[in-house]
Amino acid sequence: MSTIASEASHSLPQRNYDHPNRSLIFDATLLKQQSNIPPQFIWPDNDRPNPNPLELDVPLVDLRGFLSGDPSASERASHLIAEACRKHGFFLVVNHGVDADLIADAHHYMNRFFEQPLHEKQRALRKQGEHCGYASSFTGRFSSNLPWKETLSFQYSPEKASSHIVENYFRTKLGENFAHLGRVYQDYCSAMSNLSLGIMEILGMSLGVGREHFRNFFEENESIMRLNYYPPCQRPDQTLGTGPHCDPTSLTILHQDTVAGLQVFVDDQWRSIRPNPEAFVVNIGDTFMALSNGRYRSCLHRAVVNSESPRKSLAFFLCPRKEKVVAPPHGLVDGENPRMYPDFQWPALLEFTQKHYRADMNTLRSFSDWIISGKQSN
């Protein structure tokens, strides 16, 4: 990772040195039965969820014509996505070509993992500073404003040498009994990678740089898959499943179950995105905002919880290969649109969010300042 990691950390806001309480353990089986929640999970009043948010008007993009090679349908999809990405960066895709049975299996097998006792899940425990593994809330990273959730994250790459990377992860971390889960999520990640490359073609069209530019950039991606589990909470009015943040990655493809929870901050208010089993929710991340030279937005979003039902979601985060330099194509930089962000490589931004900065709406700007400060100190 970038050598600037230790050079400019002194310039980060003090709030990001939030020392974790390592004695706190998030055991959903026990906590979801308690009438009160630990104070570390109670969020400030101004961050607490609105019980009746308005629904966000998110464009529904039909990919059938694009996938079949219809130029006019592809152009329509491009216009819809461009409008959404200029405003808030969120859109839905349907007729996406991903097998419905594969999506159903991916949701079903989440139960197999998350319903285990805590000590079994901890066999895949995420280590300090890493981005893959099992995490029960952020108890190992922060001491306040903790999210009410559990996650399992793992890496994916479409390269031939990594053709069994997900399956091997499950087998190594959880044992031979979980090899089948690994095969399911290997197939799911492959489908998400293919879908994301198609979306990158449309994004290239919408920005006027051609279908192939961003597809080629991400063809050999090194991405992250995350299984999200939000247990019921007796005080959902006091906490959040995921705090307000912008994704530092390039593109997120999310599939929600039938339980609502995703909210996006648009026009100074939180708005919900209703679950749609036939659709994927797609949003722009900070890395693609940099690739688009700021023309497309990475938008603040969060997840809320409830007291009745667990909520599950599947999140695929498209990321470039680690040696790729993140810089906008020349066609997006001119006298009226100067460079907004410095060149960087994705591992540097990942390190920044894992070790130095708790992701929020200012992540990319703070990261840019971090890079500039680090270069100036050389």
C-alpha cells in the first residue's frame, strides 16, 4: 500500500482517533433480546432515523435492450443513469441477466453463516486494519456510534489464477462444511463482476468517453463482496445499522431482501429505497467519482434497523486492480473542468478508510488532502 500512509496522518480530524473498547462484544443473539442497548450503540439525536422517511425517486433502468445489443435501448439506459449519477449516484437495474435462483441461494446461505454461535463465526474474524473477514459491529475499531450489524467480507478477482478464491476462503476460514457456500458466492461474485462491467460500459457512454474505457479499466478487478446482517433491535430509534457514509469503492451493486432499511441523503433529507426483489440497487463510490473528475456523485447513505425482523443484504464492491492509477480520462478534463482529485491507487484509499479515517461524506476530499500533504513532506 501507499508509503504516504504514515506521513500525513497527523492532519486527520481528531474524531477519527476513536479508541475502541476492546472488552465490548456484539453478540446479536444476546443483545437483540435486551430492552436497552449499550451506550456505544446510541447515536446522536441528529443522526437518529426518521420513522417515516419519504421514498427516493430512483430511476429504474431496464438492461434487457443493452444486453441484447439494441443501440436505442442502450442510449435510453445511458441517459437515465447519467441523470441519476449527476444528482445522487443511485439507480436500480432490472432485466440484468443474473439468475434469480443464484440470488435466492446467496440470500439463503447467509443464514447458514450468521445463525451460528458467535465463537463459530469468529473463526473468520477480521484482523485489525484488514478489510476482509467477520466483523461484529465495529467494536474493534471504534468506541462510539457503533453500527447494529454483522458482516462477512471477502475478496474476489475474475483472473484465472483466482478462479476459486472465494471457495478457498470459505474452506480455509470455516472448514470443509462451508465449501458449498464458497461455491455459491464464487458464482455470485462472478455474476456481479460481469454485471458491473456492463454498467461500466453504460457509464462510459453517458460520460462521452466510449463504452470500452471504464470496462477495460475494471476488466481485471480486485473487488470485495460483503454479506450484511442486521439483527432486530429493541431500540431501533436510538441506533443505526450502518452509519452515514459514502462508499470509498468504485461501484456498489446491492441486493436487498424484503425488509426495508436503505436510506439516501438527498436534498437535505433522508429518503428510503424500497426493496425490489427483481432489481439491484447500484450506486457510485468515491473512486468512480474521482474517475469521472467529480461529474458523477458519490452520495451519503445509511441503513436503519427495526425491532421485528432481521434484514440481510448482499453488497458487491467493484474495485480496480491495486496497481491501477485512478485518474480521469483526458476527455473529462479541460479548462472549464480542471482536475478535482490527485492521482492515487485504490489500496491507498482502502488503507486510509481502514486505518486512519472513518468513512463519511468528506472521505474523498480528506483523502486528497492526505495525499497532497504526504507528497509535500517528501
